[in-house]
Amino acid sequence: MTVVSVNRIPSNRTATRAATPAQGIPVLPAVDINYGTVTFFTPSGHHSHWSAEPGLLVDALAQAVRSPQWIPEIGTLVITVAETGVRSGRRLGFKLQAF
């Protein structure tokens, strides 16, 4: 008789964590279209960045179907907008530059 465990915990937990994609922090950004500045708060504090495409960023925020996600590891603000035929929506990434 062979026993197979379906809910077995992997022996190498650090490798499993490293393989998971970076999780974003939900934020509510404030965008200044004239200067291109993007400001938001996270649990670690206040962040102020610059965007080369503030108009496109504001348009994406107006069409957002989920909270924008800040991914600090890659300095990207990800906004999910609706897309026909895609239940989860389309994720748009905006690379932000620190001041």
C-alpha cells in the first residue's frame, strides 16, 4: 500500500518563498499632472516619486477596477483595468523614479 500526502509541506521553504512573485502594497496615489509627481502612503511611510507619463497614469487610475499596487522591489505602480474577455483584467505597470 502506497500513501501519498497531498498537503505536504516542502522541505525547502526558502526556495518556495523565493519563487513567489513580488506582492504589491495597496495604495491610493495622488498625481500632479503638471509636475509628474506621484505621492502615496504605505505602512512604511510617505513616498514621493516622479512619472514620465502622468497623463496615462491618471487615465489608468480613472479606469481602475482594483486598488493600485505599489511594488517597491521594482519601483513600479501596477494598475488593473478592465479588459474584454479577461476576467482578472489587464495589469498596467508604471515605472516611477524616486526624487
